[in-house]
Amino acid sequence: MKKILCLFLAILFVFVFTDGAMAQCAMCKGAVETNMSTGRNVIGNGINAGIAYLFVFPYLTVGVIAYLWYRNSKKALAERVALQQRLRSVLDI
């Protein structure tokens, strides 16, 4: 029940705050187009760098979580194999 409630709240949160995010994107686009047409490319490069910065971190976070999951599952598998070997050695004696 808790998982369903958390999922519902997350979806609700996304829908409530989506309009503000889209408006901000339009504002950024307008600022970049204005500065690019006047020949000042500094703000456009800064916004492009910011977009690249925001683009990288979700993938980096997923990669770190996947690595930690892989490492922990590998350790758990090694522990299970060691336990099975000890159990077999005890039962053989």
C-alpha cells in the first residue's frame, strides 16, 4: 500500500510542476535566441554547458546505483557459495 501511495504522489508531483518547467524552458530559449541574434554567444554557451551538466548526472547516478547493486549481488553470491561448500563439507564428514 505504501508503494502505491508513493508512486501516486510522485506522479502527482510531476504533473503539478510540469507547467512551470515548460515555461522556464521557453524563457531560456528566448534568452538564448535574443543573445545569439545580437552576436553575444557567451550566454548561449553557458546555457549549453548547463544543459550538458544536468544531462550527465542522472545517468551517472543510475550507473553508480547499478555498480553498487552488481557489487553487492556478487558478494552475496560468493557468500552463498561459501556457505554451500561449508555445508557440504560438514555433511560429508
